[in-house]
Amino acid sequence: MFFVQSSKKSVKTKHYQGLISGLLCAVLSASVSSDEIDESLIPVNVQVVSYQEVSQPVIASGLVRPVSEQSLAFKVSGIISKVLVKEGQFVKKGQRLAKLVLEEIDANVDKAEAVLADAKRQQERIHTLSGRNMTSDQTNRKAKTALEIAEADLRIAKFNRKYAVIRAPESGRILTRSIEPNELVQAGQQAFVFADDQKGWSVRLSVADVDVIKLALGDTASIRLDAYPKRTFNGKVREIAGRADSHSQTFEANVLFSGENVPPLYSGLIAHTDIKPSQTQTVAKLPLTAFIKASGQQGSVYLVNGPESVELTQVEIAYLDGAYAMITSGIEDGDLVVIDGGPFIVKGSKIVILNNDDTQVNLSQASAH
């Protein structure tokens, strides 16, 4: 039984070797004639190294929120008389949204007016007596103070009556409504959440510490929404938090929608942003197929050092971008790096460059070195 299994394995190995040889021969015959290439040469494709100034994108997802989101409430407690708007409704600046029953509030205004009228009469009487030297300075001061207090109480009563009605502070939208007619509400209890459309909309992101240091106010961004999957919107960084969230240990950043193609938005939509930082670094772009091995920020690629020879070279990886790696050191401008065929190279192998039409100058330089 052991002998039979071993025999089958040998047959499979020979079969795979035959397939590989056939594929290599097919590649070679497609680019050069069999008379020009030695079968012992390993066919490869190479890329000329070119360093450029690029910025590493910061990719993050978050929720769409209005830039100005306000909680609207009554100034005083009371019973709700009318609620004049619904959730999601657009309103204009100054439009009435809800009001309280004003009977008690108006009574407070009447009371303050009566107290003020009496304080004025007392002030006039004491002023008359003072002209006859029939009152003391202390009495005069008390009457004046009582008048000032009465005037202040009336201003407070009128102020409370004014804010017994909730009005839209700007043109915008009612995001949530928390009250109904005939309910008893307390002073400051949330009645509506209002979004000021004039201030625009933004995406609130949670950004890691390694990314937040790359951002600056005004950095441009592209925004994609799950609700509008076929559209991309422009944005720019509006705010960057100065300290991390105590729970997530991430930093909040706000990306403002910019441009004129912004559709109707809703608070809570899921958004995906790709921010392009103004901070750049010098890197060379290599496809991942060029790497023989990699670990962490280190990787190894084959560098062409002659017409038919290569050497394994270690490079420093800054970050990955899709199917490419950004390199900061280990190779130089103009070097030729094997990007296809590297796994077939072993110690002592000789290569033939299939895309050598574009690399003749660089190949001559490599040979000179």
C-alpha cells in the first residue's frame, strides 16, 4: 500500500512539472522566439522604481449629522396647548412649533403689572411727602428699590410668556418630536431636536491616533453613502478633536459636505470617507506580486543587477494601498524590480526580461553597476 501511494505522488509531481514547463514555454514563445532564449532562463517582468510625493489616505466610516443640531424646549413648565409640526417636517425661521396653555403665564404677567403699578403709586406718594420733609432717606430708598424689583419681575413674567411658545430659530428640519398636546412638561424638557439646514451636514468619524496626526483642517475628502451607492460627494475636514474619547480611545473628526450636488440628507445615514491629508511622504509604488516575503514593515524583492542576474533586496514598507505597497527605502530611483516571476527564481538562477523594450536604459545602468 505504501508503495502504491508513493508511486501516485511521483506521477502527480511529474504531471505538475510538465504543466509548469509548458506554461513557461508558452509565455516565452509569445514574447520572443525559441532561438533567442535559453530554456534555463527564468522569464520575468520588471518595473522601473520611481519615487513620488504622495499622501496616505485616511479611510474611516461614520454617521451623517447636521452641523447645527439643537434641542428646543419651553422656558417654563406648563400644559401643552398645541403641537404644530411633525417629525421630519421642514420649517421656516420664526415659524411656531408648539405653545403652552397661557392662562397661568398671563396671570403672572398681570400680577407683575399690578405690583409695578402699586410700586409706582407708592413712589409718587413718598416723593410728594419728601418735598414737605415728611419722609426719611431710608423710606425713599425702600420705595425706589420696591419699584425696581417690580419692574424686574414684570420683565421676567413677559420673558417667560414669550418663551411659552417654541419657534424655529432658523430655516431647517424637525428631526425628532418628543411632546404631545395636553402633556405637562417641565422647564427645559426637550420638545424637539432641530437641524439648521443653512449650516450644512457633516460626517462624524472616529479616527485612530496613528491617523489623526496626519489630518489638518481643510483636508479634502471623498464621501460615499450607503443610501446613494452610485454617487460620490466632496468634503473637507471641518473639526478635529483635541483629545481622545475616554471609552473608545479614538479621536472625533468632522468632514463637512461641500459642493452643490448634495442630495437631501437624514441624520444617521451611514457614510464612508476617504480623506487625503495635506501631509505627504516620499514613496515608491510596487505591486504586491513583487514581494518574495514580507513581515511587518519589512519585505524582500528581487533587484536586477545585470542583464541576466538579480539579487534579493530588503525594502521598508510604509503602508499598503489596495494591491500595491508603498516603499520608503531599500531601492533607488531607476532601479529595476522583478514584479512577475520572482517565485520561480532560486539561488544562481538567470533571468530573461520579457518587457525589456521599456527598460533598456535602466538595464544598461544596472549592468554598469
